[in-house]
Amino acid sequence: MAAKKSGQATAKPKPRKTTTKKPQAQATPIEPVKLTEEQILVADMDPRHVKFVDAYLQTYNQTKAYQAAGFEAVTPNSACVLGGRLLKTVNVIRLLALRTKAMFDDSEDLRTRALQSIVGLAFADPNELTEHRRECCRHCYGENHEYQFKPAEFKRHQDDYEEAVKKAIRDEIEPPDFDPKGGIGYDPRRPPIESCPECFGEGIDRLVLKDTRDLSPAAQLLYAGVKQTKDGIEVLTHDQTKARDLLYRILKLTEPEEAKVVAVLDPDKLDAIYEKAAENALKGRLEVEKRRDELKAMLRDIK
């Protein structure tokens, strides 16, 4: 083995780098989110059923609520039946109960809804329930102002004519000519015309009862049902005048009552007034007793 040279420096070992590990931050434990009873219920429900509940709480109409919930287009009658079935399902009943309770617990929301109901009733349009129409008569738009038919009526008129022709042929007489009169096209929704020689522009009066399934929210507040009378159907309504008076009082739009003036009298003057009143009362009582004695004397004389 060769000996190391005396002048050669000996290489020193490099010091090792010491790395200090930073303490790892402890992870914050994630607390589970606590869901309310309503949130748990909604998570398990069909979203359309939730929309149905929301719409029902706005209108309290199962037909309109079902139509607004996003179901496939159905007729109003079908929507009424299917909406009624939904109202009997367990989850819908529970959600209605929870949201109704929350609505009544929120006094501010309840006041708002109550005020909206009063406003709706006060200014609802009665024409949404019943309507008086003045329509054209049968002669307004007929040819030469002759009687005008509806299509089905004109068909019956033609059939009657054909029967009359057959009868004339059987009887071996001259068949009559067909009289189309004022033709086809009578539409009672058109306005009367002043040149009509039959109605002179006054037309025909007609009362129309509207379909209550299609009422607006305000008209629903006004509507109180129907009553069958001997003269026909009577539409019942809630009192709009009372609703307006209540609204005016709430909004403080009515004139305040005149303040009662209370006069402050001097005690001596008040005593004098009291003594005078007592004196007058005594005189009145004495007069009554005197008159009573006179009547008794008259009765004794009569006997």
C-alpha cells in the first residue's frame, strides 16, 4: 500500500444538514350539518310536490296549485282530482303542517298576508264573477236585417225545408221556395248597431255567470259561493265596503273624530250650577205631586 504524502491535506467530512420538521397542524374536526325536520322532509320529496305545497299555500286551490307545480299539462278537472289526491299523501300533509306553522309563527309575514287579503277583497272586480252584457239581436247583422242563424240552427232550417218539399211532392202541390232569411253568422258577442230596425241599437240584455275555477286571487276573496233560489242562481259576495273601511282605518286615511272639548269650571261656579239644577228638580217634583193630588181629588168627586 502506498504511503500518503506528508503535504497532502486530509479531506474533512462535510457536516450533515439537519432539517427540523415543522409540527403538522391538527385538522379541525368537521361537525355534521344539522338539518331541520323540514329540510330532511324536502330532501326525500319530489320537487314538484314541494312546488305544489308552495302554490297551495298561496292560493288554497288544489287545481291551480297542481297546474303550477310543473306536472304535465292536464285539464282543470284532472288537475282538481290529482291535486286532491296529493293533499292526502303523508309527505305533503307533513310539509303543509310545517310551513303553515312557520307562516303563523312569523307575525310580520302573517300581517302582510292579512293586509294583502284585505286589499284584494276591497278592490276586487265584481265583473270577474258576474257580467251584464248588451249583445246584438238576431237582426242587427243579418242580410237586409232579416233573422240571422247560427250554423246549427241554419242546418235545422234547411232540414225543415227539405221535409216541407217532400211533403209537397207527396201532396202533389207546388213546393215552397227556400228562404235563407238573414243567413248564417249570428254571434251574440258582437255589439248592437243603431241602424237595426228591430232593437234600434239597444240589443239584448244577458247576465253571464263566470266559471269560478278561473278566478283571480282577488276575485276568490270576493266570492262567497252561490245559492239556488226560485228565481235562479244567486252569486254571493263578501262585503267590499266593510273591507275598504277597514283598510282606510288601518292606513289612517279616514278623518279623525272631532276632539271632545272639556271645559274646566271654577269650583264655585260648578256648585252654583249644581244648586240651581237641584232647585229645578225640586220644583219639578213638587209640581208632579201637586198634579197627582189634583187628579186624586177629581177621581173622588167622580165617585
